Amino acid sequence: MLNTQLTRTAANQTVAPITYTTNAAGQVVPVYATQTATGTVYQPLTSAGLASLTPSSISVFLSQYGMWLLVGAVGLFGLTSLG
């Protein structure tokens, strides 16, 4: 759960609306809050659901190094056009 939120933050995404609630068995489980016209709906969060909230590693990489890659590409293009 924490890794998902940290990864989303590193990719400049908002924090996922995850909270905890007690299920019928008395266990504390994570749920995903969705806003609907009738109010907030809490859906149990499975590992597959958590994985779908985690940004891909390429989007995290590009959010961290995209500007440097762009500067390098422009610099390389500038050097090749001078020659």
C-alpha cells in the first residue's frame, strides 16, 4: 500500500483514495473510495486492484528523468546540426 502511494507521488500523480474499514469477519481491510451521484462507494482493494493503481515503471522513470533526456536529445541534435 505504501509503495503504491510513494510510486504515485514520485510520478507526480495524486494519492489514491484508499482508506481502511472493517469487513464482516471483523478484519481491517483496505478499500478504494469512489465518488458516485449517490455518495461515496467503498470497494475492497485486492492485490490486482492495488497493482492497477501503481504507475508503470516507465512512467515513473520518465517523470524523474524526462526533462534530462529531452535536454540531452536537443543538445545532441544541436551538435549534429552544427557539423
